[in-house]
Amino acid sequence: MENQEAFDLECTGVSKEFGTVQAVDDVSFNIPSGSFFSILGPSGCGKTTLMRMIAGFENPSAGDIRIKGKSVLNTPPNKRNVKMVFQHLALFPMMNVYENIAYGLKCIGTDKATIEAKVRDVLDRISLPDVAEREIHQLSGGQKQRIAIARCMVLDPDVLLLDEPLGALDLKLREAMKIELKLLQHQFNTTFIYITHDQSEALVMSDHVAIMNEGRFEQIGRPEELYHKPTTAFVAGFVGDSNRWSGKVVALNGDRVQITTDAGQALWCPQRAAAPLSVGQSADVFIRPEFIQAVRKGAQTGAAGQENAIEGRVDSVLFNGANSRVLVRGPSGELIEADVVVTGGTDDLRAGDDVRLDWPVAQSMCFAT
Amino acid sequence: MQSDIKKLSLILLFAPFALWITLLIIIPHMGMVVLSLREKVAPRVYEFGFGNYIDFINEPIYWNTLLRTGSMSILVTFLALIIGFPIAYYIAKIAGKRSRGALFLLCLIPLWVSDLIRAFGWILLLRETGVVSSFLLWTGAVNQPIEFLYNDVTVVVGLVYTVILFMIVPLVSTLDGMDDAMIEAGYNLGGNGLTVLRRIIVPYAMPGIVSGCIVVFMLTAGSYLTPILLGGKNSSWFTEQIYDQFITRFNWESGAAFGFLLLAFTSIVVWLGLRLTGQTLANTVAKQ
Ligand SMILES: Nc1ncnc2c1ncn2[C@@H]1O[C@H](COP(=O)(O)OP(=O)(O)OP(=O)(O)O)[C@@H](O)[C@H]1O
Ligand SMILES: [Mg+2]
């Protein structure tokens, strides 16, 4: 028997229509207690709508939402033990920090002494013990962020929802807050549901990530699973960088398929066990830049050439320290990205060099289209 | 050079304002004060003294009228706030983007008709032979015509109707600046409708409430047409006393004293109101 208590939040077949717009379409997922779960998707795919349904601000058109095993469909927002950090935080400007945090406790009728103790405690935990008497406009962006989280955490929620809370911060602060959020989640040991369209945020912080597209969940998994074993073309293209070719399946050979790209290039890919491809199907091939090896033509390499190889000419070198790349113009004029090591020596690739790109079959991914 | 230009533009910008303040506000009021401090001792003979103010204190009718004007104005302000707030909230927060402009415009329409015409509109409706009375007679609810005019209720209703707009406009503009997420956060953190209203919406709208109340109170206490036309002879509005002194009795000295007293009285009420509710004038400027 399934242990119902193990999940803080369960959604089954949740859908939401706005008139003719299908904002959320048959979404199901379970979130185990104490995990950091991200929902990642492009703008307008229905992330906020899903979150607002969990918080109770919208009613799902279909499906059920259970928190700690209990359906909350008929529970008003102020009775759900799900707290939310809004995109622009929505701190109350007419109250100071202390009052902002105490607001929720007052609503449930906590006595004064307990409120005082709890507010001090949560301020300590977010390492801002001295800001209680400050006005909201006297806080920095990162401090406001932490106060918004503290305001929710002081109520000991079952689930904390965060709707792109880092969106309003500048880049530097965002990087710092990413780590901070993860630490805070560990410290409070509460289930966080984090919504973002920034994949690096989702991949860095989360235990599990759901990729959402056009109202549906494409795939749910651990960050490295999504990156290395995407199950749909959308996920392969959306998570991480990748080169992409469209083509047709021309041959099957055991656990491999051969695909000819629209430009006539023959590429080998591993057969997909879950949804096998057949000859004649059109398919997309994805390969990540870090798996492509770029070698100057005629140069002697120790390793034997791989099965997949394309020749081209370096269009430009994008130097970025350890993450440097070359852009190579392939035979049909497409640009292919490949990671390279730029040492500053004479062996480095330069624009105009003729190169051969090759990569192992196992690292390519193909999906029927 | 740069600073000279700055100075010049400051002076140029400031000049009309300074002219307006001195010519239309300071000088007339100084004149009023001086006038009010002249006592008539014989025909065309005046001397300096507080006689006009002493007359006011010694005659209960005068200060009763002033107190009555003050308390009724407070009542009107309160009613305008109670009725205006939900309307403003609806316009700013609930109505859709498109209907919002139309509703706001609808609120402004009464301003296109003069005070006088509006008051006559009420008279047409409420007099003994007016629309309401005739309708009630026709339905048989009453068996003889009723006079709705010339009582305090009518005066209050008429005044609320005239001034409510000046309550709604500042309220709509402050509420409009409020992020909907703030209200949702209020609910999300466990507040019910009443808590959210009391702890979040009203405090947020406070600047609008304060400025709306001040404007409405001042307008009401200083209004003349509506109380006279709807309240008739026994409306006992203080502006009527001032008019009486100036025009009917041709006693400018005492009229000036009354005018000054009205100004002082309403200012004190506003100040007291601010003190009692813990607000300051600076609060009328929205935060952030
Ligand atoms: N109240 C509403 N009425 C009608 N359509 C809506 C409403 N709210 C959202 N939508 C539509 O639902 C879809 C999903 O919107 P949603 O706000 O959930 O997107 P999102 O994933 O949060 O996007 P973003 O990353 O830009 O915030 C959009 O097409 C949007 O236009
Ligand atoms: Mg959103």
C-alpha cells in the first residue's frame, strides 16, 4: 500500500481553462516531504496558474489537489497551510518588518509573547536579527527577499510556494540568493515549490524539477536526469544547450538508428527503448556542445575517430574561460557549437580553421517529431 | 551660469504661485482679520477691539449654528467615506480594465452640472408636489402629499451627494496603486476578509482617506447653496449667518469675524481629527 503521508502535496489531473485558453492541462505530480521541487517552463506555460490553484486563488476546472493527504479543493486560501512568496514579494509597506512577520501569527490568534518569541527566532534563522524595527523601504533587495520568506516560514507551512522570487533582483544578487534559498530550505526542512523560467536556478537548487510546456508537464525528474536523459524533444532543447538537426530515419541497426539530416548528413543515434523509432519517421537529433570534439583537420589525434563526424570551418571562437566554445559552420551552413579548451597557445583553434567535429553515438539523442 | 539659470527658472516657476497665494489668499484674509477687529462705536466711527468676537460668544444662536455646522459636516464626511470607499474599491480593484474608465467618468458626470442645478434637481424630486411624493400617492402608499424637503436628513443626503466625488477620486487613485498581490498575500498568510480590510487595505488607502476626508469636510462646512436650498429657513448653516451679516445686515465687521471663525473652527476640527486618528498631513502623500 502507498504511504499517503509521505507526500506533502499531490496533484492529480489538475486542469484550468480561461475561456478558450487551456492554461494548465491535466497535470499530475507528487512531492515528497521536505524536498525542493522546481517547475521550469517558458513564459506563459501556466506555472503561475498552477501555483495559484495550489494556493487557492483559482479553482481548478478539473482534478484534485491534496495537501498532506487531504483534498483542499473546498478550503479557502486563508485556511490552507500553504504559504506563498510572491514575485514582487508583496511585503506590506505600511507595516515594519516585525509587523509584517507577526501579521500571519496575529491572524491565527497567537498571544503576544509567543509572537514576539517566534518573530525573533525566525529573524535569527534568516540571519537578520537586527532589522525588526526597520521599515520595509529601508531594506535591500536581498533582505526583503529573506523577510518575505520569513513571513511565511514563521507560520510553519506544509508547503512554501515561490513564484520567480528572484526575478526582480540583479544578476549578482540572484546568484547569491540561489545558494541562500537552498540553505534556507535545508534549515527549515520544509517542502519548497519553486517556479522559474531560468533553468540554472532550477537545476542548481532542486531535488526534482518538472519541465512544463503549454500547460502540460513534459517530464519530472532529478536535474541530471533531465539533462542527460530527456524524454521529449522539448526537454532536450529547453534544458541546457544543444545542437539540433531535423531529419528522417533511414536505417535501424540493433540498438541504433541512422538518421539523415535535411542537409544529407548521416548521423547515428541510440534507439529509444521507450518509444522506438521506425524507418521513414521524421526525427530531431540533439547533441550537447560538451560532447562534441573539435579537431583541426589533418591533426593527429590519439583517440580513434567517433562514429558521428561532420566537417566544417570555424566561424568564431567564443572565449569564456573554462566555458569557451567554437562556432563551426557545417556543410549545409548551419552553426554548430562545440566546447573547446583555449589555452592561449599556438594549438588553439582560430576562425577560418577547417575542423572535424565528432562525438560518440551514445551521447546523441533523437526524438520522433 | 548654470545655477543662475536654475535660480531664474525657479523664480519664474514660483512667481505665479506666490502671486496667487498673496493676492488671493493672504491679502484678503489679512483684510478680513483687520476688518473683523473694528468695532462700530457710532455711525461711521470705528475703533479697534474684539467686540465682534465677543458678540459671537454672547449670542448662543451663533455658536450653536457653528457647532451644528461642524457636527453635520463630520457626519457628511463620515457617510461619504462609508459610501465612497466600496465604490472606489470596486472601481480600482474589481472592475475590469475597460469598465474602470467608464465608471470613473460616470462618477465625474455630476460635476458637469452646476451646484445650483443639482440642488434644484433634488427640489424637483423631493418637494411636496415633487416626483417622489406624487409617486407614493399614486401607488397608494400614502394618502396625502409628503414634504421631503427642509429637514436635516435631506440636507445631509444632498450634501453627501454633492461631495462624495471628492472622496472617491483620491481613494481610487491610492487604491489603484495597490498591488493585487498584497491583498492575496493578506489572505495567504491566514487573514479573513475583515482582517485584510482592516490591516491591509485601509492602512494602505490611508493617504487617500485622509485627503478625501479633509477636502470633503472643508467643502461641506463651507458650502452654501445645498443647505440653504434643501434645508430652507431652518437649515441653520453657518455660511448662512455669514451671508446674513454681510448682505442683509450690511455688518461687514461681524461678517468678517464670522468668516474668520469658520476658518479657525474647521482648521481646528481637521487638526483634531488628524491627532485623534494618529495621522499627519504628510501622510496624505502616498508612501513609496
Ligand atoms: N485570469 C486569466 N484570464 C485569462 N487568461 C489567463 C489568466 N491568467 C492566465 N491566463 C493565461 O494562461 C496562460 C498561463 O499563464 P500563467 O500566468 O500561468 O503563465 P506563467 O507560466 O506563469 O508565465 P510567466 O513565466 O510569464 O509568469 C497564459 O496564456 C495566460 O494568458
Ligand atoms: Mg508567472
